[in-house]
Amino acid sequence: MLTTGASRALERPHSVVAVSTRAKVNRIGQLWPAVRTTMRIRGELERNPACLRFVTVLAGSRELLTVSVWTDHDAVLEFLGNGAHGPVVWRRPGWLASYWGMRWRPGNAEVGQWDGASVGPSPLLGARPGQAGRPPPGFSSSPLAASLASDLAGTLGTTYLLEASPARLLPALLELRRLRRRLALDPDVFSCSGGLAPGNQVVLLVIWRRAAGARRFANSSDHHGLLRRWSGRVWWMEWRPEAETGQWDGRRLREERLGRLAGRPTLLDLRLAPTFDAPGQAREAFDGLALGLPDQTAADARVLLSELVTNSVRHATLAEHEWIRVRVQAAGDSVRVEVADPGRGFDAPPAGRDGHERGDGLGLSLMRQLPARWGVLSDGPTRVWFELDR
């Protein structure tokens, strides 16, 4: 079932990797060169023995989506840099408004099969004792791969693929449309895209800011109702992200998670004991940096830094040997500050009608009002970051 492209035996080698790409053209009239390029890419995917499964999707009047599964990462790199795909990635033709891509590993959950085979869960989860999480030598085990994956840890992707007879193609499209509208209202959804694929198939790719949001939705009546109505003709898969490229209409999941300056050199990396002297020490170290920021930007950063360190001292319940870590990065008239501690994490509560949070004091109220961007990371040490612009 679900014959979407390559139909080779999918033995799920240890290094299986998936790739999703999304291209958007500037104007409706420019869709044709994008479709023509996509058809060339389809032919190359069909002939490539390392591509185990693929599907190409017309996701709208200006939008094209591709999802593919590969034997290994090296095969993906070779394909993306050559053939019809290379010029799209590296030279960006004039008709291309935005290009976004993500590399994935199979996650923990799957329903149904893609063309008669299961893609996941990840073989890493079934490794022998002592081998779990240990990929074979190569890029997947390199420090760079670990760093790229850690930037996206705690996020998730999910894919729906429906097979429809010609008579049921319209109901399948309407099903996807309803689901897409429902997901667009979910605060944990970064973006979603989908539409019609060759062979009377309907595909939806959902990118989640939080894995907890994806798993919450997987327990919802919307999700289970779709699986029940399309039983035997639906494939649903959970994906763990490893690396992101390009942008989705000017946005990147990594930047929403870490901020735009997260890749800049670190100007201050400070460890503080969890005492009430820590906020003052953090302010003094920040004041010692020659950042060249406007006075108001520097003052706002100083206040927020002090509040975050104070919150770590008061609420993280740290032991004497544990540390609060402060990192500062800057570029031009913008600054990024991150405060991390090994204490228990928290989720920012929703704001009240007056714009203030409900019951968590001054710190988060200021975070809602002053920074251009901010976030909370709770996978591993709790990390709260903010970025201020002029």
C-alpha cells in the first residue's frame, strides 16, 4: 500500500535517515519551473538506490514539499549537492522565495506502513545493552552531528500519509484541510504543510516546537479519529530532528528555540555559586563587557539577567556544589543572554489579560515585555534565554 515513489525493500539499517524539504515560489506564475525541477528530482530519487522511500507533494499554489527516507547520511549529502537538487540548495533560482529542509531520524511511534514496510521506531531504541544511542563511526557519531541535534532536542516532526481511491480523494483532501486548520491553532506547532501527491495520496508534515505538544495531539480525538476513519490506508510517523537548513518563510525552528544569536561567539561564560551574591556578580561581569550596546538595551539586559539569576537562586533548589551558568553573546546592537542551572525545569504559564503571567512574579512578566525573543529549554539543564535588539 501507499506506493509513493521508490519501493525498494526497507530493511531499516542502523543509520536510516529521512529528509523533508519545502520550497515556496515568489508568485503563482512561477510554480511551473518549480514543478519542472521537482519532476527532475523525482526521477533522480527513483534511480538512486540509497533512497528507500519518497513522496513529492503539491502543497498549495506556491508551495512544494518532499519527504524521503535514505540508507545513510552520506547518501543524503551526495544527493542534495548534485543533480537537479544542487542548484536549488546552493544557487537559489530567482523563482524561489524560500527553501527549508530538515534531516530526521525515526522516532518512537509509528502507525501503519509505508509501501508495505515500517520505517521505525529507530533501530537505536532496539540496540543491545550497552549500545543504545551509540551510532556507527562516521558523521552521525561526530561532535558536529551531536551539536546540531542538541540545538533541536525537545522538538519533533510527524507525518500523515493517506492513500485514497479516486472516489475518496476529495474526502481525503478535506480531512487533511480540517486537520491542518486544527493544527494551525496549536501553540506548539511551528509549521505544517501538505497536500496532494502522485498516486492519489494526501500528505501532511507537522513540525512541533515541543515533543510534548506532538504527543499530546497524538492522544487527541482528532488524531485517533483520522486513524480510525482511514484504517489500513494511513501511515503516521514520528521523527526526531537532527539538522535544519534554510528558512520557512523567514523563520527557523532552531532560532525560535535558541534565538538568532546562538551561533555567535560566547563573550562571557560565567559560573556562579547558588548564593544571594550571584545576581550582583552576574551584573558586575556583564557591565565589564565592552558590548557597545545602546544604553536602554544594556539596561534592559542587565535587569533581565539579574532577575533570571535571582530566580535560579530562589527556585532551582540547587546544592552547594551545583552552579548557575551565565552566557552572553552579541552582534551589532543585539545581545543574547542565557542563564542555566541543573534544577527542576518549568513551563512558562500563559499570560493574563493584562499581559502579566499568572502567579510567577516579576521575572517572567519582564521577559514577556522587554526582549525581542526569549525561550525556556528544559531538556537537560534548565536554560532560559533572551535576546534584545536596539
